[in-house]
Amino acid sequence: MALTGDQIRFFRHNGFLRLPGQLPEETIARLKATILNDVTNAVEPVQRDKHGDVIRLSQLLDRDSIFGEIATSDLVLDSLESLLGPNIEIITNRHNHATLNPPSRGYTAFHRDVVQWSRDIVTVLFYLEEATVDNGCTNVIPGTHLFNWIQNEGAKTSVEGLLGDDLRAQAVPLPSPAGGLAVIDSQIFHRVGTNLTDGTRTSMTFGYVSVDELAGVQDPYRILVRGESAYGGNVARSTM
Ligand SMILES: O=C(O)CCC(=O)C(=O)O
């Protein structure tokens, strides 16, 4: 569904937005079953916590066609078009993963999804289980996507060490029903909440960008999912 002007303004101002619409129960069940199968069989690439438990499945788009089907469905792209314009690519080398957030994971740090504000992306979170304050829903610090004077250290996306208590105190939880979707500006300070329950809190995360009008070559890690790869650069090449 296309976003309203107020939803677009809210996103630009605050750096996050709950998207309209919800994944149907049957889709959630298919996604969860596929994820559970790969977790049970520890199909690489996976990330584990300090106890050796799988906490993340990477490279979802290579695992099963259902992931691409849902990540590029009209439910998602119709809303993203309101933010990114008609030409949209999905990113395969950032996000593209499922997060289980088991209680054993403990505290996770505030981070940005990309280091450079001029290379921003938007991140869509697909909640496959209800996300609550207790089981570690996403936490965001509203408006901090505009705080580009707080510079990440080197190539690290973590900003935890750079945050003062004054800013940390502004964090808000983003609970969601199972099947709910949220979009964040990837420069916003955010973290997966701490899971204080016995269960998991499974989500999928995909990153999207507008087609880069100045890219002379196709980035092999980006796949056009809507519109066209419209090149708009000047013809002349500088010799600088
Ligand atoms: O699942 C979440 O709550 C957030 C995920 C996230 O921050 C990430 O994958 O970078």
C-alpha cells in the first residue's frame, strides 16, 4: 500500500515507521518452517551466540525462493516506492538475514546499519512472531538518523560507545504483532531488545536502496526489484 503524506513525513522526521499491512498467517508459517529447518540443520552461513546456539541465518535470499518472494512482494514495495521512488534495488550483502533473538543472546548494542550517511539504505523488519518489550522487540532512538555529527568509528556500525546516557534514555520500544512490518532509516540508532522470556522472537531483515542514478556499472550485490536501472549521469567523463 502506498504511504500517506503524513506517514512519509513521520518516517523522514523520526527515522522509523510501522508499515501498513501484515503478512498473512499462512505466509508466516511457511517462512518460520523454512527458517526452523535451516536452524535445526545449522545450514551455513549462520551466526552463533557465546553458547554456540544459532542466533542468525545469513544469506536468506540464497536459501529458498520464499524469502525473495516475500521481500519483493507488493505489500513491501508499494510502501517503499513512497520512500525510495519507482526504481528500487534489494541489497544482498547487508542484512538479508533472519534473527531469532533467543534469551541466551543477552544484550545487543545500539548500531547503525551503514557507516556513511551519504550511503544510507532503508531497512525493512518483518516480524514473524509477536515482538514485545519482554521478548526483545526492536528499540529505536527516534530522530537519530539525522545525527550524522556522531561519527561511527572506522568501519564499525556500532555506536553504543558513542552514546551518552541522555540520548540512550530517549530509546523507545517498537512492539509489533506477528506479521507486522516496520521500516527504519538505516542511520537511526537501534538495537534488538533483550529477550527476557523463554521463547524466540524471530524476524527477517532486508535492506533496500533507490537505484543509484550515477552508477555506471551494476553492483553485483544489488538486485533490481522494481522499476528500471535508469542511468542519469553526465555523458562527459572527467580526467581528474
Ligand atoms: O530484529 C530487530 O529487532 C533488529 C534487527 C537489526 O537491527 C539488524 O538486523 O540490523
